[in-house]
Amino acid sequence: MSNLLWIFVSALLINNFVLAYFLGLCPFLGVSQRLDTAFRLGLATLFVMIITSICAWFLNTFILVHAPYLRLISFIVVIASTVQFVEMLIRKLSPALFRALGIFLPLITTNCAILGLAIFSTNKGYGFIEGLVYAIGAGLGFTLALVLMAGLREESALAPVPQLIKGTAMNLIIAGILSMAFMGFAGLFSAS
């Protein structure tokens, strides 16, 4: 049980896909303008990560045993299919969210954080439960990074910020500070 907790905390905070591995920066910087949109995209990405983790484990355990060279293309097919399903579901259930997410919803397909999850999970030799916990931790970590960035961007829009650093420069400064803060978790947990 402590191993599962460590996998979860590691994926959520210490090895956060966005703030430690710098995977998934396109939606991190592109969709994090509004808090509600960032949260919903984070949940959609979490769902895709969970399905991808389950499928990656199944493919790696039962189908690609003698054909590891097909692993990458198989993972890409699974991710693309899952994202198409999520896109159809969001379009049907919440057209306003579908319009708000815009191009970033189909871009989940090319989100390297999801492909990284499938590859990292299989390379680390995680079983079904471990891979699922890893996916939940990574997805919640991705959502946390998006929500933190969106909240800070909304606050900085109301703050008296010098004209020189408004916009992209301010967003990159915020992202850098968030990244340094999350990298501090590695030192905190290694000392204990």
C-alpha cells in the first residue's frame, strides 16, 4: 500500500508531468486563461490518461509480448481513439465547454504527457493497479498544474503589472516559479 501511495504522490507532485518533466506545455500555456476551462480540460486529460494506462497495460501484457517494436504505434492509436471518444462525449454533453476548449481538445491526442504516461508506465514495469494509480496521480497532477496556472493568470490580470512583462513574459515567469516550487517537493520527500 505504501508503494501505491508513493507512486501516486510521485506522479502528482514530485515528478509532475508539466512542472517537472515539461510534458504537455501546449495546453498548460494555452488553456490556462480561465479557471473553469483549465479544470475541465484537466479532467478530460485525466480520463484519457486512465483509459490509456489501462489499454497500455493490456497491450503490453497480452498483445505486444513478442512485438515490442509495435508498442509506440499501438499507444498512439489508443490515445487517438480515446480522445475522439472524449471529444464526441463533450460535444454532446456540454457544447459550451466544447467551444471553450476549441482546438485544445483535439490536441489532447498529440499531448506528449499522455504518450509519456503510457511509455513511463510500461518502462517502469507497473502492473495493472500500479499503472492505474500512476495515471490517476499524473492526471491529477496535470489538472493541478493547469488550475494553479489559470488561477495565477487570472490574479495577475487584475494586478498592477509593468507593461514590459504583461502577457507571455508574465505567463512564463509564473510557469517557472511554479516549476521551481514543485521541484522543491523532491527535496522534501527525499529528506524523509
